[in-house]
Amino acid sequence: MNLSGNTILITGGTSGIGLAFAEEFIKEGSKVIITGRRADRLEAIKSRLPEIITKVSDVADAAQRVELAAWISENHPDTNILINNAGVQLITDFKKSIDLNRIGSEIETNLTAPVHLTSLFVPHLSGKKDAAIINVTSGLAFVPIAMMAIYCATKAAMHSLTLSLRYQLAETGIKVYEIIPPSVDTELGHDRREDKSQSHGGIPVAEFIEGAMAALKNDEYEAAVGMSAGLRTRREEVLEQLNSMFAG
Ligand SMILES: NC(=O)c1ccc[n+]([C@@H]2O[C@H](COP(=O)([O-])OP(=O)(O)OC[C@H]3O[C@@H](n4cnc5c(N)ncnc54)[C@H](OP(=O)(O)O)[C@@H]3O)[C@@H](O)[C@H]2O)c1
């Protein structure tokens, strides 16, 4: 992939991996538009990085997804890359009653939103130079952590969908990439923690983004970064080991 000269829409650019992609693509000479629900965060990022374009948008709201696609067509018609990055990670305990609204919003954010946005953007991206869709999945797509059952299932679904999308779009010129992060030290899961300063661990974002950008540059269409490498073929071996670390 050519890292420069693109116009890139990144969903969920207010922190973590999305923000790191934004900063790297700007450094490489691409124009970047980020979205998120937190307007104050977007404003703070804009004052630090004046060249970034920001848009308050909730991917879990279908009407806002339609509005975002229309806004891009009107204001940034040169957009040639969509990065489906926004995501949330919740705990699901099947021994307690399930809150369908909560599960619904996790599935809407992690799965329905990227599917819908992809369908909205394919007509826009078709025929654009260096057009691409980049889906951010997870190593947990291949080996689930039981306590994050729905999260892992959405990521497994996104992996499967990415394979289908790549086949479907083969003739359109839109390249389809999957970035498969390992555990990365971001704000993921903060909403389920009482102490928001508590980290969920993982490698530093800077280390992750270096690997992810190198993979995109080298046209690795399915890029498992760091510890995610090999998980696709090692599920049974890793399942017990990983879950014993998260027991309780
Ligand atoms: N960190 C890891 O260990 C890890 C590992 C594998 C995969 N991933 C994946 O990487 C992606 C980015 O996560 P991260 O680790 O960078 O976590 P993060 O720091 O919590 O960032 C998540 C981003 O998603 C946005 N977001 C969440 N819900 C949204 C909504 N309804 N509408 C719009 N934006 C929304 C957040 O923005 P607002 O809150 O401002 O809306 C934020 O910018 C996710 O898809 C995640 O599943 C992360």
C-alpha cells in the first residue's frame, strides 16, 4: 500500500489504535479524518494536530452512519480508504441474566457498524486510486477469552467477513486488509473498569503501530501483529493457556 497521498476515514480515532493510525498516516503524507463520540477529545486532538479533520459520529447509530457517508461524499470526496477501527470490549457472564441492550450495542459497534459502513462506502471507493478498506479485528478472533465472549465472537465474525469482502471486491480495485492486533495498551475496556487509569496491559501502542504500518506498506492483506501471529492455526493449543490467565 502506498502510505502517502491518501484521504483516510478512521472510525474511532479519539484514542489508542485509531489515533495512532491517524498520526502515522499524517506523518506519511496522507490526509486523515477521524470520528468518535467524544467531542472534547476530538477538539483536543485537533488543537494538537491542526491538519487532522474530525467529526463527531456514533458508529452504533445507523442514521449517523448514513449521515457520515453522505458528509464524506460531500466534503471529502477524495476519500479513498476506510479504516473500520471503532470498537468496544465488554464482559459477558452467561451465569447471570443477559442485558440484551448492552450486548446489542457491543454487536452494533463491533460488527453491524463496519458491515453497514462498508456497504455505504463501496460505491464511493469504487474506481478511486489506491482504494482500500482496512478492518481492525483481533487475535481474539481466533482464540476467544471466555469472559469477553461477545467481543471475541464479533471479531471472529469480522475476520470471516473480511475474507468474504476480499473475494467480493476482487474485481472492483478496492483492496481489503485485515489488521489483527495482539493485546495493545490502550483505553479498550475502560468503560467496564472502575479505575479508569488501570491498563489492560499489552504492548505499547508505538510498538504495535510500527508493525501494523510496515505490514500495510508491504501489502500484507492479513497482518497478525506481534503475539497475534500464528493464532489462526494454534487455537486449541492456546485456548486453555490464555483462559487460565483470565479465570475468575
Ligand atoms: N487494545 C487491544 O488490545 C486490541 C486488541 C485487538 C483489537 N483491538 C481493536 O482495536 C480497535 C481500537 O481499539 P483500541 O484498543 O484503540 O481501544 P480504545 O483506545 O478504547 O479506542 C476505541 C476507539 O473506538 C471509538 N468508539 C467506541 N465506540 C464508538 C462508537 N459507538 N462510535 C464511534 N466511535 C466509537 C472510541 O471513541 P469514542 O469513545 O470517543 O467514541 C475510541 O476512539 C478496536 O476495534 C479493538 O477491538 C484492540
